[in-house]
Amino acid sequence: MKLKALRAAFPYTIPVLFGYGFLGTAFGISLCSKGYPFYLAILMSVIIFAGSMQFVAVSILTGGLSVLSAFVITLTVNARHLFYGLSMLDKFKCMGRKKLYMIFSLTDETYSLLCSLETPSYINKNWFYFFIALLNQSYWILGTAIGSIAGSVIPFDSTGIDFAMTALFVVIFIEQWESSKNHLSAITGLTVALICLLIFGPDNFIIFSMIGIITVLTFSRCYLEKRIDK
Amino acid sequence: MIGIKESIILITVMAITTFGTRVIPFIIFPSGKKTPEIITYLGKVLPYAIIGMLIIYCLKSISITRNPHGLPEFIAILFVVIVHKWKHNLLLSIGGGTILYMVLIQCIFI
């Protein structure tokens, strides 16, 4: 049963294999180019497991920030995760002990996969979700290991390699756009975030964006609900 | 640059905080109780908006007024969109776009 679920989950995670392989490598290189040992990079990918946060963490570590600043920055960078669970309340309901790992591993990419997937009918849904999350994290750790170990051996100019993250979201955005008939929510996300960036500046706009997005989506509920279920 | 011990402390703080942000919805809306309809609805429509927001998040430090005016990002994203629409190959879109971006900022827009 488990093996079947693993086999069914794997093909869906192939895009993440490439995305995370690349991003994890970028992260590994980025941290180790600052003089940190490879095992710290791997430790971070095992216990933090948050893409953009780990890139920010590089500057938190090199800057030698205080525990309080690290806490506040993590909270602001990851505040969007506060809302990811809302889409997963039902999905994780009957997952028993696996639920804790599912919550821990709810990254942007795992979130968007779990949102868009249909479980094949002959597969145990819970194991299927679990393996999606587990495979994704293993790619992330694998990438980190490659980047941090190779990055400390082969020195090369890695400036700009973190663009992989931007590219991954652009790709997910395109795929979501194509899979949905109504684009109000996607457009809301883009425009509200852009407006908030212009008003509040790069350091504070994410939390205002989340509030703005939730406000707009709440007020357009009647309109959207009619169209989404069709 | 700080020592390994201090780094591990900071990493642990970041790990616990990250888990905290992920677990809070499940604490507020436990599985035993009925989740309010508005939350179920938001859970359904949010993913689309959040990915859009994440794109803007990645581009937040671009300055339009200063040279190179966000041109490398614009060109690389345009490449990703066109190539992905064309081939739907994740490695090609992400790998190609990233390499293009690195070439742009390292060799062309210096």
C-alpha cells in the first residue's frame, strides 16, 4: 500500500525534484560561499525546510543578528504560512501521526502541489500526500548537500543563482493560471502585493499584502464561489 | 560571521518559528470542530493569490529608477513565461531562466 502510494506520488514531484535540486544547490552554495561548513547547510534543510527563509537565513547568520531579530524576521518572512494551513485543514484531518510532518513540511511548493493534485482512486490518499511532502524535502536536502559540498570545492561566481526561486514561482503561477477558469484570485495576489510593495516598501509589505488579499477575496466571495465550483 | 554554536542557536530559533507559523491554523481550527465556511472558502481561493504574491516577493528589491531598472529580471521572467508556455518543461524554464539571469547580471548589465 505504501509502495503503491510512493510510486503514484513520484511523477507529480518530478518538477519539484528539478526546482528544489536547483534551489537547494543554490542555497548550499550561497551559505558555504560565506565560509560556513556544509553540515550547517544540511542541518538547516532538515530542520527549517523553508526555501525563501533559508536564503534570508544566510544573511541573518552572516550578519550575526540577535535571537530576537532572527525570530522577528522569520515570522515576517514566513507569515504567509499562517494562511497555508487554511487550505489543508480538511486534507490533513485524518492523517494521524503523519499530520505533524505534513504541517512541518508545508512549503510553498508542497502547498501548491497538494492544492492542485487529484489522488488516483486506488491509492491511499494519506500516504500519497505524505510521500509528496517527504520526496520534496528529500530533494531539497539532496540539493543542499550537492551545493554545499561541491560549492566549497569548486569556486565559481554564483551571483544571481537564487533567481531559480523566482522562476519556480512564475512557472507555478502559469500552471495554476492554465488550470483555473477564473483568474480573479491570481490577479488579486499580483496587484495587491505590488500595491503594498509600493506603499509599505520591501521590508514590511508581505503581511499587509496577506491582509489585503484576504480582504479582497472575502468581499468577492459571492462572485468567486459561484464560478470556482463549476 | 559568527561561530558554529551561535549559528546553531539561531538556526534552531528559525526552525521553531517556521514550524510555529505552519502549525497555528491547525491549532485555531482543530479537526474535531467544524471549520467556519469562510475559512473553507479562503482555503480554496488563496493558493492562486499567494503564488502571485510570492512572485512580487521575489522581485521586491528591484529599483526601477536605478540602473539597470529591473531589466535583467524582466527579460529573464519573460524568457521563463515564453519557454514554459511553449514547452511546459520545468527544468528548461527554471534552469534556462536562471542561467540567462546569471549571464545578464554577471556579463551584460554590470
